[in-house]
Amino acid sequence: MRKFCFSVLLAIPFCISACNDTTPVDAAGFSVSEISAGQVPQFGSTSFVYFYNSTLLNPEALLSEMISAGLPVVQAWQPIDNRCADPIGARFTVELFEPDARIENYGFTRGAGRLECATKLKHYVIKG
């Protein structure tokens, strides 16, 4: 038990420094970085963009599940704040390479998810 507690204590500074790091982070299947609202692309009518129907989610877990299921996700955005100051706010949004009806099974609806409500977002770029 002492050995475990000591190991945990040694790991805490590394976890704290990782939380404050603004450089891109590589996760399984995707990389993550923080961007400003001006860096979000303008989506056209030919874009395959979908927003999550709820504000409650773990974007990393959901993306990992979608990638594992073979959905053609290209990139995604998770709003960090809400400058629209309303209960709806910006929503987690994904862009697919091509249409895939299975996206609806994950709680998504076609649209850009009001990303203009955010000033800062997490940007997920899918590897591969």
C-alpha cells in the first residue's frame, strides 16, 4: 500500500502540468488542441456536419467509440465557453468525411451546433 501511495504522489505533479499544457495532446485515434472561434471553418451545404443533442457528454470517450465503430469522422469541436449566454449554447460538433446514417444512433443531428456561441473550443483531428 505504501508503495502505491508513493507512486500516486509522484504522478500528481505530472498530471497537474499536463492539465495546464496548451500544446496539442495525442489521444488514441485523434489529437486535441485548443483553438479560438475564428479558427472554426465555415461549413457549406456540402459539409457533413452534425451536432450532439445534449450538453452532457465526454467528447473523448464518444469520439473513441465512434472511431472504433468505423464512422468516417474527420474532425470535431467541443465548445469550452458560451458567449450566447443561453441554456442551449454551443454544442459538440463533428464533421464526417461522407454521410453515415449511424451518426443518429449516437445522438447527433445535422447542423453546425451553434459553434459561433463559443470563443474557445477544443479541436479534435482524427488520425489516419
